[in-house]
Amino acid sequence: MTKKRKDYLSWDQFFMGVAKLSAGRSKDPSTQVGACIVDKNKRILSIGYNGTPNGFSDDIFPWARDGEELETKYPYVCHAELNAILNYRGSRKDLQDATIYVDLFPCNECAKLIIQSGIKHIVYLSDKYKNSKNNIASRKMFDTCGVKYTKLKTKEQQDYLVSLKPDTQIIRK
């Protein structure tokens, strides 16, 4: 009798993988972020990635990180969390108690959106801006409003190669 595989993805790894795959749609040359919102029944409700607002050509969009503020990406870019929340087309009540998976710990603006939408859990990979005022404010809001946040930890670093070629399997590196 054949036994099942033991090296399959956990739910957290799977949904973070969807978020990471979504990040691959971002045109941002320095930071690609993806988000995946999941309900309590492990169903994907929505995805998003950081990019330009609808109707604003990413060919004329300033992608610089430094310089005059209006010539940088910061006043214009829509974060992955914002896009995932806005992309959801179902009932707002479905977002209640949902989990959002994101590459990067949410900024204070996204924290407000997450709280207002009813999402109650954040799973993130990176917290590279942990000591920024932005992220300190995010944590303060999440803690006050009862939103749980968890850094995704795996026993070992896992990379999976996903091929878009027919009849190929996922390869664990």
C-alpha cells in the first residue's frame, strides 16, 4: 500500500505561496508584495499585489524610492493589502475573522484597512521595517483592536519550483 507524501505544504505555506505568487505581478523594481485573504474555512477570498491604481499607466508611474516626494512611488502606489481588500467582491461579512497572508508586515495605513474590514489575523514573512514609526503604530492598533499577527516560521527554509509547463510536478528544493 502506498502512503501519502509527507513533504506537502501546510495551509500557512500554501496561502503564503499564493501571496508570493501574486507579488510576482508587481511592477515595482525594488519591493514586490503580495497578499492573500482567507476565510476560516480555508477558502481564498481575494488576492492583491502592490501596484498602480486602475487607470494610471505603470509606464508613466514614478518607481523611484528617493528624491522629490511627487517623483517617487510612495504617494501613488496601492499596497497589496489594500488591493486584496478592494478586489474582494463578496459580502463584507465574509471578511470578518478572516486571515490575510502578506510578504511584508503591514504599514499603519494598511493596518487601518485591515482592522476596518474585520480581518482578525495577519500572517507575514518579513518585518524589515519593524522599528519604523509606521510599524510601531500598526502594532499598537492591532494590539488594541484584537488583531493577531504571526510571523510565518518553518522548520527549514523551503523553496518550491512551480513550472507552468504541462505535466510537470512541483519540485521541492
